[in-house]
Amino acid sequence: MLRSKLCRLHDATTEQMERMQECPHDPGGYFIIKGTEKVLLMQEQLSNNRIIVEMDPKKLVQAVVTSSTADNKSRTVVCFKSELSGLFVKHSAFTELIPAVIMLRAMGMESDQEIVSGRGNLGSSIGAYEKAVMR
């Protein structure tokens, strides 16, 4: 790779580069293979339909699901907003946050008991969960 530690241009000065008929402003980072430039590009492809838990820029934990079909792609984020004291859902199709309880009720959960019982094993944070969901 040009300008890598194994390349003869690695520590070359401007004068040395000019003597070798190389451009001193060339940043390198690519390969020459059989006289043709070849570039390696990083491509991150997240696994679709998997829950990825990450920190948002404000250091709040959020769960993200990216789904895609041949025709479209969507992103759903479940996050806790402390200033609104509740769990909310963000979806790429909507402009506003949707309270998680409304989303769960739209999916068929009818009673508060049913929603709270779906929380799993949260241990000591159960009170915070119930307050956030039952807001």
C-alpha cells in the first residue's frame, strides 16, 4: 500500500518524492496492482432485524432495529427520555416520538397488567420501568 510502513515512499521528503517523480501531496492509502490503482473501501453492513443496544450522542441507552426489504428500509428506536419520564419509540416513518404504551396497545396488549408483565426480569429497576411505561 502506498505510504504504508513497507512502502519506499513512507518517510520520503518532498525533495525525495519529486526525484522519484511522485506527487508529494499524494496521501497514499491505496494499492497499485498490475499498473492499476486499487482502493479498499470499508463497508459496514449491519445485520437486519436484530436489536442493537447502543449509546446515543447524549449518552442515553437506546435499542435500535433496522429492517429492510427489497423496496424500503426502516429504523425503529426504543429510548427512555428522562425529561419526559417515559419509554418512547422513534420510527423512520414518523416525525414525533410515540409513547411505548400506545405502540404496545396498538399491537394488541389491552391491559396495563399485560404491558407490565411483559417487562422481563428487570430486578431493582422495576419501579422505574413501571413509572416510565405507565406515565
